[in-house]
Amino acid sequence: MNALLSVSDKTGIVAFAQGLHALGVRLISTGGTAKLLAQEGLPVTEVAELTGFPEMLDGRVKTLHPGVHGGLLARRDLPAHMAALAAHGIEKIDLLVVNLYPFEATVARADCTLEEAIENIDIGGPAMVRSAAKNWKDVTVLTDPAQYPAVLAELQAAASPSASTRFALAVAAFNRISQYDGAISDYLSVQALPGAGEPPQQFSGQYNGRFVKLQDLRYGENPHQQAALYRDLNPAPGSLVTARQLQGKALSYNNIADADAAWECVKGFSTPACVIVKHANPCGVALGADALSAYKRAWQTDPSSAFGGIIALNCTLDEAAALEISKQFVEVLMAPAYTAQALALFQAKPNVRLLEIALPPGGESAWLQGRHALDLKRIGSGLLIQTADHHPLSPADLRPVTRRQPTPDQMQDLLFAWSVAKFVKSNAIVFCQAGMTLAVGAGQMSRLDSARIAVIKAGHSGLSLQGSVVASDAFFPFRDGLDAVVAAGASCVVQPGGSLRDDELIAAADEQGVAMVFTGVRHFRH
């Protein structure tokens, strides 16, 4: 058996080559890989010896030769193919190990130049991988160091990996080539020619979504729909798809959608916080001194909706909080960490899905500034792509427009309410006080109806709205919405502003003695 090894990432290659050599496999290699194997005392045949042609053009041309591709592509079951190899003195290559130039890692660097990117586009590697994968019935192709141990074990047990293994490896190889070509296309499609005086494009001329399947789901949003979960090839740190499930039943489609909404909201707070989500909307959000107090305050907002909801915490879940939460029916519970005592408590409720998710390093803003900060929405035969809705506000960004000014405490509550409103389906109305939601009105066709629903829900929960602050994700088109929240007890309102009736709204707020501030930012969430 002949094996050709040519890898950019040298992880595990020496041990794998040693295992192949012990089985009597002849090792063929190129450049740095051949040098490394020789240094480890392994007998290596250089590709140049195989092809009778030296590497040239700084290594750009070394494997693009019939001596390589003939050996990979020849079908062993076709006498004419075997005769052609014999006629031209070409040896069969039975196993190929290739991983590609680090294009993705190179272009991920902030200081990467177009020239560096171009030099890290692999040509010979993908060509060999395609040849080997096309001829999977006769050739085993490996494109990831994680594949080495299992393949070596099969070779040690049999003369060749099984047909199912070779086919699976071929599929993985074509997937890798697709991912690699997609990365090149995405990068180059937004670049401007250096010196041409044109700015880079915000969005590429062709979008190549690169996602890998994590699992099949029992069904989709409804039982008659089929579904699966995929993750970005390079997921953002601290995102839901990086979670580790510690216990519980398999996550459903709706579990995942709601859990994502809860986690995206809670990880934006820098102090202990709890978010409870039901049907993609936060029904309770609160800050607290610890996990227990944050959870108890979030639950108060709307216990009825929170029943059977999704709970997310941005701090360690300890025994006290676990004891309180375990009294309720919860579908999914998320936290960056759990104490041993908390985990022991939930062992008595094995159906509760516990997810452990690390918070993004450097906070939410750090990763949102990168290439992961894209929001995608599928439409009929198309795709809408936009940058993420990330526009952090500080007290200095809020512009008071009324005679009455918010107090410092109200200003903090306004910022909290605004942070929550961003994750509520439009038209969003959120009443808050002292770092806790009091009522949430979501997803109505009329902003006035959202306000009315929020007031009704507060009454059902026995919560007073007197002295509360209100966030509206978009401007009030008429004063009736403002009148409704003020009549319910709101003393301060935050909204984007920008309506043709802004002056009328400001006058109405002054008339009723409430403070109102504009953000200049809208947070529609459809």
C-alpha cells in the first residue's frame, strides 16, 4: 500500500505515519511534511521522485502531475486503467492525507493583506483531495487529524478501511473543499483591488453559508415538519451552539429557538441577571445580587407565562437558586456554570435540559464586532442578510426631550428596559423598575395594543406600575400609546424618536409631567 501525506497542519501526522510504517505502508510525502517525517526517522519517498519532476515556483507546483493524479484516480476494477498505469510507470496511491493551506486562519487576522490571502490559497491540495474522494472505492482520503486514530485502527484490523468508512471520508473531503472554496469566495468577493481607490464591500457578491450539522431533531416547529440543527463552521464564542448539555431530553426545535433568544438577551448584562423566555419573547427579565435573587425577580413579572419556559442565567447556578427553580416546571435551564450541589438537585428531574455555556470572552461587544455579527433570515427563494442589531447605549447617549429630567436611578432603569425591549417582538412595550421587568407587551400589530396587554399582564401578576419606566422599541406614532402607559403609572419613557408627531408626543409628556428621552436608535424584532 502506498500513502501520500502532504499536510499544512502537522498535528498527529508523525504518530499516524509511524502507525502506517509499522503496517508496511510505503510513505510518500512533500516539502515540510517529508522533512518532518525524515527527521523522525521514517523512510519517506519524495513526490519529486515519484513524478520525476522537481517542485517549482516556490512550491506552487509539486503534485499537479499524472504521477500523482493517475495513482489516485485509476480504478482498480478497470483493466484499461491498470494497463495505463503500467504503461506509464505510475504507481497506485491507496491512501491520501491532506489538509490545506490555512486560508481561513490567515484572513481572520486583522492585519491580513490581499497578497497574503492569495498566497494561502491551496491549489494542489484540493486537487488531490478531489481525485482521491472521487475514487473513494479504491482510495482512502483523510482531511482532518481527528480522523487518523479510527482509520489507523481499521488498518490494523484489516487490509483496508471498510467501504462505508471510505465513503464517509470522501463525503467529509468534499465538504471540506466546499467550505474552503466558500471561504475564499466570501473573502475575495468583498475585497477592493489595492490602489484602485474603491472601499471594500460590506456584503459579498455571493453568500456561501458554511454550516455543519450537529444533530437531527425529532421534528420542527410543528410535529409534521422535519428539522435538524446546524452550527456555523466557526461559531462565535459564547453562542448557544457551543453549549454542553449536562442532562435532560434531547432539545426540540422550539427549545433551541427559545433558548437562543434567552441566552442572547442574558449574556448582554454585566451583573447577575436572569431571563425567562416563552415563545421567543422574554416574559421576565431581572438583575439581582446573585442567581437566586435575579431568578425570583424575573419570575415575578409573569409567572403564568414563565411556566414551562426557558430560563437563562449569566452567572453560576448555585444550590439556593437551583432549589427555587426546581419547584417550577422548566423546559431548559442555561448558565455558564453549575455547582455540584445544584446539579445534584436536578438529578431528581432528569427531563429538565441543563445547558452549560461559556460567556463570550471580553463581553458581548467583543465578538459582535467581528465577522460573526450577521443576522440571516430566509425568504422564498432568497435570503436577507444584515449586520447584527448591536448598538450599546450609555446614559450619555440618551437625549432628554421633556421639561422633567430622568433621575440617575431612572436613567439606569431606562437603559435596562431598552436592553430588554431589543429582544421583544415588535411592537414592544416594556415596563421596568429597579432592574426588573414589571410587564411586557409584545408582537402586536398596534403599539397601543402592546401597551394595553402589558398593563393587563401586570394586573394579573399583582405588580404595580406606579413610578415605572417604559421602553418602546420604536417611536410612538400617536400620543394614545404614551397616554396608555402614563395612565398605568409610568413616570419615564425611552423611545427612539423620529416620528412626524415628536413635538406632539413631547408636549403630551410635559402635559402629564413625565420624563421622556430619545435614543435615536430603533430595535425592531420581527
